[in-house]
Amino acid sequence: MDTPKVYKNFICGEWVESQSGRVFENRNPAAVQELIGTFPQSDARDVEAAVEAAAEAFRHWRLVPAPRRGEILFRAAQMLQERKESFAVDMTREMGKILVETRGDVQEAIDMGYFMAGEGRRLYGQTTPAEMPNKFALSLRMPLGVCGLITPWNFPMAIPSWKIFPALICGNSVVLKPATDTPLSCYHLVKVLAEAGLPRGVVNLVTGSGGEAGEAVLAHPGVRMVSFTGSTAVGRRISEACAPTFKHCNLEMGGKNVIIVMDDADLDLAVEGSVWGAFGTTGQRCTASSRLVVHKTLYREFLSRLVERARALKIGNGLDPTVQMGPLISRSQLRTVQEYVQIGINEGARLACGGHPLEDPEHACGFFHEPTVFADVHPKMRIAQEEIFGPVVSVIPCDDLESAMEIGNGVSYGLSASIYTQDIHSAFVAMREMYTGIFYVNAPTIGAEIHLPFGGTKETGNGHREAGVAALDTFAEWKAVYIDYSGKLQRAQIDL
């Protein structure tokens, strides 16, 4: 057998081993016998070196004109486009989702690179009339410094790009700590950025566990901002760790997203969207459509069609172009899904289809689970309240739009919501009343585009947004500037 490839950290422009010499394995969740490579098991010493390099690089990078910074990001986006297919294949191997989805993941990074490159010629502030004569007023953005980025495994190139590209265009330097399940995609992204011409130390990659490398990023006094995407429980811990030193903290966390299907919905379209929203990425999206609230007049027909479609999905290795749903990311995630299936059964929900891991010879070497539909779910059941992060969906009947929205809003999260209806009044009322950061009409709860803000309310986030120009506010500080050329003292709000 071929010797597995050995990957390294990227610190101050050099590929280096961890100071401990320890490594961890990266394996294919669809075929665990496939060892993709080994990566450094970094600790606080590696993080210290990365932050030191980033802090030194920041002194110079922040002074590079933003249009020049944008040109480097543009070149990186071009390189990502050229290597899209190979990066997508590697992502399917390490993360498991099907190839058409990993191509989309890489495409998001490409899109974000081009978008933020363009912001290098904008980074707009405001100019405004001053209260006093012969006085000029304006605002401008300042970079924060070293940004510690802690990213998840489900979108292993898209989400890092949502953080890295806006951080860089604002003039920050970066220490990236990717998820241990998917370090290869971040390796590819960082390698491209280096080849595109980023100065040494501006981007640093440190792989390893959250308990060692991640905690070291949080604790380091030289890190002025932490951006995290992951579970709400870990996000709360990060928020607490950042608070004593007033580090900026950007949190993108969980979701329990709802599709509302009204009695006038296009039923075929609603079923199609629900299948994609619930089982795309094997349900491992923070925006996954994990609750389907269906008007009682359509409920039985909708459920019948949904179950038929779920049972027909082909499950397997995502590199097979005929496969429609890949594995879960790990054995522990498979166990979590199994536990929630049992919780749903114990709560009295009706298991309409699925509910079991796949252990036949074709699937025995991976972490596969059947697409699972629970029917007749009460809105307060745990399976309708808690994020499962797997191919499990709860179908809930409702009486009308008002009750559907009450159910939709009745969770601790507020990331994404959707409605299927032909009535413009219902669509606009739901758009107004659903307390989520993202809303769709006649589409599922997944499919955000990079030029609009991404994020949620309540326990989904802490008020920041990623993507679009809103991301610039996450990675920069505002400075108000007043220029008085009157030649005399003018006292604002007094000398009027």
C-alpha cells in the first residue's frame, strides 16, 4: 500500500511539524480503511509560534493598500477555480458528502475570494456634513489585528473562506485552526493563498484538537478576535473565554430550521425542497430543514410523498456519481443520530421510515444511516427542539399560518426558515414574523449565497454576520474622523 501523505502546519510561510512531533489521522468516513494522511497534533507551543508570526506580519500587512490586498485574493480565487475538481474530490474523501456538493463547497470559496477582492477597492466608510463651518467629517475602517479562526468540518473550505477572505481584505492577519475531521481542505486553501502571494505570516495554519490547539488560540493574549462556527455549547464556552480580555468574538452556531408548507403550496416542489433541505449533506448543515410544519389539509399526502422519496435515496460513497447521500462524518456522530432516533421513539413520535444505521456489506466500512422521517411529532418533543445534525426530520401538522409560525419560532435557535405558498400575503407575513437571520420563499432552508449576510438570532449567534459586506463589520473597527480647517476652536453642540 502507498505510504500515507504527511501534512504539516503552516507558520510564518514555512511548512513545519508540530513541536511535539505528534500526529493524528485523517480517514474517509465512507471507507474508514482509507487513510488520507496524517496531520500535526499541535499544542500551545505551535499556537504561540503562529500568533507571533501573525502579529509580526500584521505590522506590515495592514499598511498594504487594500486594492493590492484584493489583487492577491483575486489570484487565490483564480487558483481555486483551476483546482476546483481535485479539491472537491479530496473534500468528498475526507468529509463524505457527495461530489456535486463538495464542488459547491469549493465554489463558495471561489465566490468569496472574488467578492472580497472587489471590496479591496471599496471598503467604504461615510462622509457627512459637519455641524460647524469649515469642518469635514468621515469614517473609516481599521483592522483588528491577529484573528483566530476555528472552523467546522461540514463545510471545510467554504466556511474558512467566509472568515479568511474578509479578515485579510480588512488588513488582519490570521491563525486558522480547522476541525480535526477535515484538515485537508483547509490545507489546500492556505496553500493556494500562499502561492497567490500572501506575505509570510499573514495566514498561518495550525491543526489539532480543540482541547489543545483551540484552547490555546482562545487563551493567547495576542489574538484580538476569535471567529468560531460550531455548536452552541462550544460557542458559549468561547464567548466566556473571550469576555475577560474583551476579545472580539464572532459566533455562528446551531439551528433547528423549519419549512412551512401551506395548503396552497405546490406540493411537488415542497416535497422536492424538503428532501434536499433535510437530507442534503446527510443533514449535517446548521441550516438543515429538520422540521417540516405542514398544513393539515396536505399533511397525509405530503408525508406519503416525502417518505417515498426518502426511501428511494441512494446512499453510499460520495465519489459515486449515482449516490445521493453520503455518510455521517464520524462514528460518534452516527451514535448521536441513533440516540436521537431512540429519543423520538420514546417520546411517542411515529417512525415513518428509516431509523437505522446501514450495516450491510456495501456500507459496513462507513458511517451510514438511513434517511429518517418522524411523523405526528409534537412541537415540544426533543427531536423537534434540539439540533441532531443528521438525516432525521420531524413532520408536524398545523392548522393555519399563525400556528405554523408559532411552531416555527418556538425553538431556541433562529437561523433559517422557509415557506411554500402561492399566496403573496402569506409569504410576506411569514417573512416579517419569522425571527430568523435567513428566510426563503418556495425554497428549502439551505442555499445561502455569499453576497448576502449569513447568520442567525437567539442561540444561533451573537449578532455578527458572515458573508456579504456585513462580514467587514465583523473583522474591522470603525473610526470616526473630524477635520477642522477653520483655524479656530469650534465646540460641537455648543457653538451653534
